[in-house]
Amino acid sequence: MDEILIVDDDLSVREVLEARLIKEGYAVDTAEDFDHAKEALAERNFDAIILDVVLPGVGGIGILEYIKNADIETPVIMITGDPNVETAARSVQHGAYDYISKPIRKERMLGVVQRAVEKKGLIDRKKESEKKNLEYQKELEGKVEERTGELKNAYELLGAEYSRKVKFMRKTSHEFINPLSIIIGHLTLLIESDLSDEQRRRLESVSENVKRIEHLVQDTLEVTSNEE
Amino acid sequence: MKMTYHVLVVDDEPDILELLSIYLSMNDRIEVHTAENGEIAVEMYHDLATNGSRPGIILMDLMMPVMGGIEATRKILEYDSDAKIYVVTAYTEPDLIRDAMDAGAKDVINKMAGFPEISEMVMGVLTS
């Protein structure tokens, strides 16, 4: 049920408006001055506020300013005394949603209240969807952060694994060098010794192939030299 | 009569010691002495130096049991700061080269160079 707050120091105006609005199906709360209005505003989120311009103390414009400064988004309908364009204009300037002039005509009043309540509905829905968007955004950000962390961990694991393998390759390649240089040393001496043609041919083939291995080892060392 | 050059070769691989000895001895002015680890090398250097056969060059392996090449290099240089120590290694990692040079080695020779080339280089150092 849409809730309307009526702020007027004139009891008869309050009663007439309240009765008409209740008949239309609204819930109504009334306040006779600024203090009571503040109390009511603190308690409930109204769908429309009907506010008399002429009030003792801070006056209707003062209460309007209070409402705007308190970030209450309920549309405020001002009641202006005599059809006074200047007061109406001033109210709108201060953020009033609309105004109704005395004497209050029922249809005009109900029409303005209905539009104000619809406006408040739009504002509420917009706020709700903004809130949902923000929640969704936060949820997404959380998920992105989580996934980024997972990716980072995976990347670090891969990096460590890669570096471990490169180190192993490099160490193994180094371990090849001693035996290779020993084999080549012996082979060179053997080939230079007294051999049959057949023996020399075979040893030269062994030597060629050992040198191929030696080149592979050198290439591996070169490739892995900057990877550690 | 031409003078004899003494060369001290230090390596824990018997085959490397044998092959380097053979290739170096192809030059009849070179007499090769071998040591299987750093500790023996330090002792041998003392003995050779006191017998008037001070090695003109030492070929030093790095990774050996008992005492490695870096420590042996330091110890020999403590005894004779003019000792010409060349590190011969399969491990040409920048850190190891830096350690060897910091210990006072003249240079680092890659074992892959081949024995004939290493012998040639040794002769160059001895006659310079």
C-alpha cells in the first residue's frame, strides 16, 4: 500500500486530505509541524509527501530543503495558498515535484498524488536495480580476482616446473662433456696409430658420429644458457 | 740443451689425466705431473717447487672429491702467488667462471676445446 505523509498545521486540511486519500486506498500519516514531520520521515519511506508552503517556524520551503538535504527521494507536492505563481515556482526551484493550489480540488489533488507515487515507484525500482547491478558487479569482480589468483598459481607452478626441467637438461648436457672429450681423445689417438684400412674406416665413422653428439650437446647448452 | 717445462694436471677422471698427459707429452720439452684431487695437487706443487721443478702451468679441474679446484687454486696461490693456474672444466656457467677467476685463476678453458687445442694453448703459456 502506498504511503502518503501530509504536513499541514491546519487540522481541517489534514483531516480532509487524509479522508480522501484513505478512500482512494492510500495509507496516510500526518504531521502538524517540522518536528513531527521529521519524526515521521525518520520512521518510514513515504511514496509521496504533501506539504503546505505556509507553516510556522522554518516554513514549507524550509522543510522541503530539509527533505532534499536528507537525500529523501520521495516526491514532494506543495500546497500553495492563493494561486500564487511565485510561491509555486519557488517550490519547484527547491526541488518540489509539483504543487496544488488552494482551494484544493479533489481530482487535481488525486492526479498529482498518483503521478508522484508512480514517480516514487520508478525511483525505487531504479535504486533496486542499481543495487543489484552493484552486487552483481562485486560478485563478478570477486570471481575475476579468484580466477586471476588461480591462473597466477598455475603459471608459477608451470614456471617452476619449466625452470627445473631446463636446469636438468643443462646439467645433463654438462655431464656429457667429460665422457665425450675422453672418447674423442682416445679415438683421435687410435686413428693416428697403425691400423688396417678397414679398422681406420670404422673408427673414423665412430669419430664422426661422436662429433655429431658433441654438436647436439653444444646446441643444448647454448639454448638453455639464458633460461635459468 | 733446451729447458724442460713442468706441467701439473689435476683431474679426478683417470682418462682425462691419461689423455692430457699423452697429448702434452707429444712435446718432448714437457714433463707432465698428475694429481687426482685438489689436496694432492697442493702437496705436489710444494714438492715440485722445492725440487726445482716448479710447474710453469697448472691445469685444474673444478669438481673433484676431497678438495675441489677453487680451494686448491687458492691454496697454491697462497704458497706461490706467481703460479699460473688455468681452470679446465666442462661447466662453463658464469657463476663458476666468476668463482674461479675470483680465486685467482688466469683463465677458464672449456673442456670441449679438445686435447690437441689445450696442449697448444699450454705451450703458448709456457713459452710466453
